[in-house]
Amino acid sequence: MCLAAPVLVTRIENDTAWVRQGGAEQAISIVGVDGITVGDYVLHHAGLALARLEPEEAAAILAALELMDSLDWKP
């Protein structure tokens, strides 16, 4: 199953943002989302920013993902 997840933008160069998720950092395309700045959270999937998130939205999604992970659920 593939999920989009919130990531924190740490650096921007042209249409590329470097984002942090957990301890890992990677470059993603932000070409489809306007107004992203360093410190924003974006919804990330498959190397693309899908949407800018408010910090409260990102925190709620991350908490839900952590809860799902703790349940050890198998589809």
C-alpha cells in the first residue's frame, strides 16, 4: 500500500525542495504546488509535493500514521 506522508521542507532550490521525514532527507519536486517555503510541511508521494499542509494538519496525519504503525496491522 502506498501512502502520501507529511514531510518538512528544509531547503529549496528552483523547483526542488529538500525534505526531512524521520532521519532521512531527500529531494522532491515542488513544481505543482505554489508558495512553498522553508519550514513548511508538504504532503509527499513518489517524489512529488502534492499539497502544502498547515502544521496542525501535518501533526494530525503523522500521529495517525504512528498509531497505525503501532497496531501492527496486516491487510
